Amino acid sequence: MTKPAYLENFSNPSLARKRASYIREITVSNLEKHLKDFETNFSKKGGHLIWCATYDDAQNEIIRLAEKFSLKKFNLSAKATSKLPQSLPGKLENLGLEIISKKNPISEEKRVLSISEAAFLIAESGNAIITGEALNFFAAGQASILIADINKVIPSGKDLPLFLDFFSSPEKPLPFQMLSGPLSPTQRLIVILVDGGKTDLLPDPLKRQLVSCIDCMQCVSVCPINLTEQIQFPVKSITTPDNVIQHPVYSCTLCGNCTLACPVKIDLQTLLIMKRKDVFSAESKKKHVLTKIFRFTMLKTNIANRIGGKLKKLLLRYLIKETWGKRGGIPDSTPRSFNQLWKVVNNYSTKKL
Ligand code: SF4
Ligand code: SF4
């Protein structure tokens, strides 16, 4: 397994992971309190917090704000793009906003809406932490929106260095900025806090671990599926709806690399197994009755013998085509069953039996 680069940052990586896992567990247990504390302290510093249940709601809020502040241009970071609905840039352009690009740089007018992502939100101080590309996006905006999942909250600033170390290596430290309110009196700093179905995970003792995730992507960096195939990363599939045919969770080899790499010790391997079980049950429920009939028929020799090989293949193809995949053809059924062949080879007649 490729070792995660963050291990080099710690003299005792195992202890660091234990500590991080403990802090995340405590944070998730008091999530509501920490989120409220963040709202109170962030608002005191001149920031504005909007709560949204889904990313579609977040999109509606962004459009509302763009109209309200009569903004002319917008900037959207790659991370925010990956979370928000793909229709957002088109909707903003329909409102008359121009996307900022090399061809269309930021003008003096500065009526810019900048949308990026917050890496962490510190509850006790009300500060938002931005990292990487969000640093360039934030300063440009007259209205700067930071999208943040509810799991981005951490109780205190003293925990921050530990968590930031999981995103970097000694050779490649992570640049970050702590925002303690808007940069100027004319700038608006807005955090859109998105639930995104995370509170639904809280009652389940296994799934609630996912709320501890800090989005460090270390699990992605060590996943052999992610390294070798351009398919949806299996860990992402844990939160994909169950009724998706050919669910990406089937591509996981269950090697366990992601569990070993996760700095907050989320048991991803077990979650993937559970998810595979859920997906399988959801898919098989639809075919439960047909499968029962097929099984009953095939176990009754007299009935099975009367069904020809072509019909058996047709039924089998219908029942297993989605899990079988496109590459392998379904094998032919012989015109005679094993029972019939056995009788022929051994020269038995039905009457003898
Ligand atoms: S267990 Fe699955 S998701 Fe995790 S690293 Fe292995 S293949 Fe990837
Ligand atoms: S699940 Fe993956 S992204 Fe989340 S904390 Fe663990 S390693 Fe990082």
C-alpha cells in the first residue's frame, strides 16, 4: 500500500490518529452545540450564516444573493463546483453575471461574487479556515460565499494544527488563512452551511462515523480502484442512493487501504461492506418474487425438465443481467437438463425410475 504522505508530519502517527479520532467523535456527539456556537461567534465578527438542507437549496441562496447585491461577475472554485449543482454557472449567466476567466478578468468595478469552500469552521472563535485554491478566490469577492458541510466544524482553534497536518506533508505544507470576518467594510462574508443528509446518518452508530470525515482525501490517494480506473471512487458511493443499478460500491476490492489511511479512523471497509449489502437488498427486492418462482421451478425436476434451455437462459439473463455486467455473456443452458442427460448416459427410462 502507498503510505499516505501525512505520516511524515508526525513522530507518532498512530497517536495522532487516535487523538484526531477522539476529537471528531466528541465533536459529532455535540454537533448541534458547536454549530450554534459557530453561528453566534461568526455573526459577532460581521459574517452572515445561512443554513441549507441540500446543495440545491444552497444554489437557490447563491442566486438570491447574486440578484440582491446586483453582482456582475462570478468566480467558482473547483471544490465548490464539485459540490454544488452543475446548473449553477448557467443559472448565474442567465442572470447576466459573467464568469471570471483569463479572457474576462476582474475589472475595477469589483462587483464580484466569489464562491469557494471552507476547510474548517472553528466554533469557539467563529473563524472560518480557507485553504489551497480558496485563498485566491476569497479576496476577489465583494460577496464571498464559503460553502461548508456541517461536519466542517471543529470545537477549538487549538485542534486546527493537528487536522491541517493530515492534508499535507513536510515537503508540501498546506497554505491556509484564518478569516475573522470580512476583509473590508464593503465585503460581505457569507457561510452557507449545508446538511446534505449528514444528520440522517447520526442515529446509526456505524454510519455516523462518516460525519467525522474531514475531507482530507487520504482514502482516495491510497485506493487501488481510484488509481487504476476512471470510475466513481467507492468510498463516495457510501452516500449514493441504494437503488442505483450497477452501484459503484461493487467496484471496491475491500482491500482496506482506505481504513488504514483514514486519519480519523473511520471504518470505511465495514461501511463499504454494509453499503454493498444494502444495495444488494434494494436491487434484489424488486426481483424477489421472480427469483422465488425461478428457484422453486428449478428445484422441481419434473417442471425444470419441461422448460427448454433457451427459455432458462432468457429467464436467467433477466434476473442477473445487471450484476453480471456487459463484458461476459451469460452461458448457454444445454437443451437437456443434467437429470435428463444422466438418464440417457446410464440408459434409464423414466418408467424404470
Ligand atoms: S477497500 Fe475499497 S474503497 Fe477502500 S481502498 Fe480498497 S478498493 Fe478502495
Ligand atoms: S474518510 Fe477519507 S476523506 Fe474522510 S477523513 Fe477519512 S481519509 Fe479523509
